[in-house]
Amino acid sequence: MARVNSKKALISYENSIEKSREISMSKLSQGLTLNQMQLLAYAIFSTQRNGKTEFHKADFEKKFGIEKYQTIHAKQDVQKISVLQFSIEDLDNDYFEYWNVFSSIKYKTGLFTFRWNEEFVPHILELKDKFVTTDLTITSQFKSGFSWTLYDFIKAHHGYWHKPISKDALMRLFGVADKKTYQKNTGDFKKMVLDVAIREINKYTELEVRYNVEKEGRAIVGFDLIWSNGQKLTSATKKQIKEIKNIVDIVFEDMFDYMNLDNETDRMRARDLILEIENMREFTSETISITSEKANNLIQKAVWNFRELNGLLKKNHRVLSNGSLKKVEFYNWLEERD
């Protein structure tokens, strides 16, 4: 049974990718740098968002806040991820499969174009069950690729609350099995790899992770990874935020028509309604920081205020400066979510 903690995480499904649990548990990111993991994730994101198997470098940089991503960097990263293999192993039953992830990747004047191996496609498209959702707005905050690797690994173990793993297996997971320093000095491995990953995961995600060491004599031979899950809250969609902004803009476009009512009581009431709508502007920034439920409540409140403002105009036998009353349709955000 999974353990829970008191953390609340705002999950943006508009900025998330989905992968089969087999992919998340297959050590696909093993040995990749953070930028290479981001490049792979953005290829999946692009395909899942709009079905395109291409994206511009500028969009990739913006998504992850990367500066000065030069052509030489793109070449190095493409060379690495273009040879990625996906495997399923069951050595106890003498069974394993290996597939390439990409058939090809091309880069020209800032445009990445790629082709997935057809065997890999079902693991990122038309997923029905047992898949892992990763919010790129969360992982984009990671400064270490180790954090991304461990976060993906833990999320793939849905329903678990701990996972014993040998030191050797954990080093392979992080892609540092060949580093003699870590082989000989577990303290350095913990300090430079495992603790770095756990610190970032605890800081930026809904998870709280810790571990117990497992020893044989005085030697550390493994770790028991222990974690708890926080509450996931669905963030507002871009459509909801745009709807709030549209209503705010509509009201302020004709603010003086509302404020020039003859009746003083109605004029003061119009002022209060406008101020309530103005206070909603703080939620219309590019960075979405409110839940979908909160956005829906704001939309309903803004529409109600807007209609009451129009009612005050009618009561005072007034119209807007353009000679009519404006209408606003309530956006039903439940009907569609990109």
C-alpha cells in the first residue's frame, strides 16, 4: 500500500508526457545527460501534443529554460539518443527483447526531425493502462539528470512505498557503474549521486524520498528506497486562464461606461464589481499557479460580475459607448482539455 505525505503538487496535464510503465522501468535514460533526457522527453511531448515528429530548437529551449544550446550541443545529444535501445528482459524465463527507440533523427537550421521505431510507438501513443505521467514543468526544474532518472523510476513503481535495490543495480540505473570512485567509495556515490537526486525530488515534486542502507558486515551493499506520495492537484488549463483574461479585458475596455452611471449607489456597486474582476488579473500570468477548480470558480464569478454590470447599465437606461450591451459566453472547461 502506497504511503502519503502532506505535500500538494500542481500537475499540468497540458505540459505532461505519458509513457508505458515498461518504458519507465527499462532504464531508458541510463547514462544520458540532463539535456539528453530533456531532448527525448520533448520528442515524446511533441508527438503526443500534436502528432508531429519535429520541433524547433527554440521551443525546446523555452520549455526547459535552456540557454545557449548550440548546434555542437545538439549534435552531441542527438548522437547519444539516436542509438537508444528499449529492452524487456525476463532472464529467469530465458526471454528478452531489444528495440531501437528511433529510426532516425535529423537536425537542420534549428529544426529537429525524428522518426520513431514502430515497435516503440505503442509505448507513448494510445496508452490505455499502466502508464506513467511526468509533468515537464516539474522535471524542468531539475539541475541533475540523476533526479530525473530516480523520479521516473519511483513513479513507475505505482502502488509501492519502498524498493530494495543493490548498490550495483542502483549505480547501473544512474549510469555510473563504471566510475571506480563510486565503486570503491559508497560515501562519494551517496553524496554526488543519490543524495543529489533525492534532494531535488523532495524540493520540486510531490514525492518525499529517503533511504536506509543495507550492509554486509561494514560494507554497504544496497539501499532500501522509501517514499511517500503527495496530493496531486490538476492545474488550470491554458483555455481557462485565457477565458479569465478575456473577461478582465472586456470589462476594462469599457470600464468608464460602467463607472459613469448616474445613480451613486449603482456607480459604487459597479466599482466594487470591477475591482473584483481586476483582482483576477494576477491569475492570468503565463505561469499557471492555480488549480482547475479555482479557475472554474473565478470564471463563474467573473461572468456573474459581468452580467451584473450589464444589468446596472440597463437599470440606468445606459448602453456602452459603442451603442450596445456586450455579451460573454460561459466557457465550459469540462468539455475539452488540450
